[in-house]
Amino acid sequence: MDFRDHKPSDSPAVEDLFVSVFSKSEGEEEGALIGNLVKEMIASTDSRDLYGFVAVDGKQIVGAIFFSRLSFQKVIDVFILAPVAVHSDHQGMGIGRALITHGLQEMQRRGASFVTTYGDPSFYSRVGFHPISQDAIAAPLELSQPEGWLGQSLTGDAIETIPGRCTCVKALDNPAYW
């Protein structure tokens, strides 16, 4: 298994991966929604605000993750890990965990202070994420499941409170994802 940066030529396969995985687990409507999110993120987000990583088995992309910038009044490098997908035939093999670990190491190397995510606490706690209060770091939009708002410091310091409003990249700025 190889882990590497997402390349533009990967985009069709990555979009198909997200549609397939989310359609199988959550239904076709969710698959289309998340596939469209990925397509829009890739097409409309500045390269300084979006980092993608893929897991490749032979020549097949079997996993993909994206980190997009969260912006605050205070200048600080914060990213959100979303979305994440591992091919249905490759789930349960540790690929997602390894890909996220690779991505977090790369984000740390690139100067990110910390990363948030919005997802299943039982999964993300296995890769170092902890619940965070919206009083400490506000989510960009209202959360339908606040217990899924999680964070991880990449500096070794505690996650600091960041006052003020938080905004996300345009593609993610949709209540359907929150």
C-alpha cells in the first residue's frame, strides 16, 4: 500500500470512490451528495487551502482523504479532515487509519497547528482526535450531531480557544454536510 498526495489525474477515480462508498453505506442520495462535495472541493478550492491524499494498492486508488482550511479572525493554520473514504472491499484492514495518520503527518510537516473533523468519535479517537467544545473552536455551520466535533493538535500543545467566527472553504459551506 502506497500513500501519496492527490494528483489532478486522480480526480475522476477519487470522485467515483466517494460516490461508491457513500452510496453503499448511506444510500445513493448520500453518495451523490458526497461525490459532488469532492468534485466541487477539487475544482473550486485554492491549492493552499486544500490537501488531498490517496491510498493506492497496485494501480487502484482504494482510499482518499481531504484537508481543507478553516479560517478565523486570528491567523492560524487550522484544517478540517473531511471527507474520508476507503473502498468498501478494503474496509476493516487499517487502510483508513494509516491514510489518516499519513495525512496528519503531512499536515504537520506543512505547518498546520491543528486539525478538526466532524464524524464518528469512536473511529476518529483511534487516530488521536478528541471531542472539542464549540466554545473553544466554533464549527463553520450548525452541527446536527455536536458530539462529532473533534480536534487534534499537531504541535503537541493543547488545542487553544480561537475566538470569533469560523468559515470553511466554499464547497463545504453547505448545511447538508453538517
